[in-house]
Amino acid sequence: MNTALVIGAGPAGLMAAETMAAAGMSVTIVDAMPSVGRKFLMAGKSGLNLTKNESKDMFLAAYGDLPAPMKDAVAAFGPAEVMRWAEGLGEPLFTGSTGRVFPVAMKSSPLLRKWMARLAGLDVTLHTRWRWTGWDGADCTFDTPDGHKVFTASKIVLALGGASWARLGSNGAWSAHLGDAVAPFAPANMGFGVDWTDHMTPHFGKPVKAIKLMAGQSESRGEFVISRAGIEGGGVYTISKAVREGAPLSIDLLPDWDVARVRTALDKPRGKNSLSNHLRKVLKLAPAQIALLSEFGRPFPDDLAALIKALPLTLIGPLPMDQAISTAGGVQFEAMDGFMLRDRPNTFCAGEMLDWEAPTGGYLITGCLASGRAAALQAIG
């Protein structure tokens, strides 16, 4: 019988299992965790951003330099297809003001329950607490609650996740079994550490809004949060790849004003006001913005307006990889034919374990679903 083994029960693995089972294959899913989709469920705690409702060309462009197999996979299963798939599970969706698409339920658990019910109806077998330990020839070996197991299948899909959020199952330990096929991991969509002075303590946990972050050719108008460890949040994640690759980070504290307007406002009589009060009154800067200006700008130059328009931030590197939304690195596409490992025929890889990156905003989950489907279709032949 045409049998398939899927290792990893996140979005990529579940989509691979669904695609192969729908084609008539006998599919078994195994996962090291006690339950499926743990990172998927965590992503849904603040509203599951499944995809982004925009044209396929715009959607693909957001990924930047995407490897050709991933680009083809997302082109074939992009925003419209993801929305139809979710609605086909009976999960109503809505599109937010920025184009991001969410389940009406604003969490992932209802969708995951319906998805698992569909897989059960396709006669897919699931084993949890099965930890992959490597190979025995062409077969896979596992540590299980019932001891050592060897599993034989005609097709194998690895969907083992990246190397962040280890407590949810993505620890990257699988890389030891794939050798030189794996590029080193690096954090993606992550925050950055800052060695704050004591005067910043009152601002920990405060959002910084209405600014623009700039790093190389990357820009972001999203907000971020000042944390005890550094800076975190969507605005930072958008430009995190450029910063990770060495571009200096700066903030425009008044992106809707040109520098001449800032200078004119600063030239207004200050009277007995402190500089902080003057900045608050004439520029409408929030306390957190003024604190950042003081933290990174002192001693202030004569041209304070230019500094306000491009305040350089001093960082101490990315926050720990395990705290990152996702990771770069992983199985290199040069080691595969499409999604099949060149050194292991009939073994395919999908999802975050592949060497690609996606920005936040629904691109990561869509890419995982698309790669799981593409790997399965290649396995089906």
C-alpha cells in the first residue's frame, strides 16, 4: 500500500497529511509533543493571523528573495486559497483594516479542532509523544511511550519546525540528523537587546507609536514596545532581518513632519519650560519618545531637529533565538530537488524547518501551509 509518514503536527505537517490522505494514501502523523499544533495554538492567542488579503504579486513580494520552490508553492496556495481552505473547514473569517485575515473566533483552537476532525475522517492515524531519533536505513526511528520504534513508509514528510519556542516543540534538535543539508539557525521576526540606563525604567512596557523605524533599505511604521530587555513588537520585527544582517537602526520620531517643520517648532520661545516640556508642547512627542531621544541622543547636537528625524539606536544584538517569532536557516534548498532531500529519495521537508523567511502579517502561516501542500504533492507524484 502507498503509505506516508509525516513527522511534525504543525500547520505544514497537517497540510501535508491532509493532501496525501485526500489522494488516497495511508497517512500516519507523529509528533514529539503530547498534543498537536502547539505553536499554532500559541499564535492564535492574540488572534490567529492566517494570511493577508492582497494580490498574489504583492503577497509574494513581501517575502523578498524567496527560494524558487517556496515561491512556486505560495503562488499555487496563497491568500485566496488559504481563505477558501479555512472557510471550507467551516471557520468564518474577516479581513482587518490592514488586510490581515483572521478567524471570526480570533483564536486557532476551533479551526484546529475542525481540521483534526477532517483528518480523522480521512482515516489519518496520529501518534503523540513520538520523538524522532534518526534513521535506520531508509526507515525512521522513534522514542515512544512504548519504547523504541522503527517506522517504514514509502513516503516521508519532515515538518519539524524551526528553532524558536522550544517549549512548544520547535527546538531544532532534528538538525543533527540532516548534517550538511542544514544552514545555521538565526532568529527572525525578533526583538533586540538594549543596555538601558536607569532613567528608562519607568517606560518599560510602554508602547512607542506614530514613529518610523529605518534600517538600510527597510522601513516600518509599526509600533514597538520598550521592554526591560530591549525593544520588541511588530514594528521592530518588520525591519529585524536588515538589522540582523548589519544595518544600523534609527527612528524618525516625527515621520509626518519634514525637518524644516521640526526646526520651526523647536525655534518657538521656550520660556521657563524644561527641554522635555518644550518637546512635549511644540512637537507633541509622547513621554516614551522623549525618553528615547534622551537615552540615545545626548549630548544633544546643535541641530536637534535632524536628530529627531533620524535617532540612531545602540543595540546589543538580537534577543535570544528561542524568543523569536520564527527562525532563518534550516534545510537548504540546494540540498533538495524541489522539497525532496537529494540524499534521501522519497523524504521531503516542509514548513519552518526549511531555509526561508517570512515577515509577520500572515505570511509565515501561509508559507507553512503552502510548503506542506507542495511537499505532499511532490510525494504523491
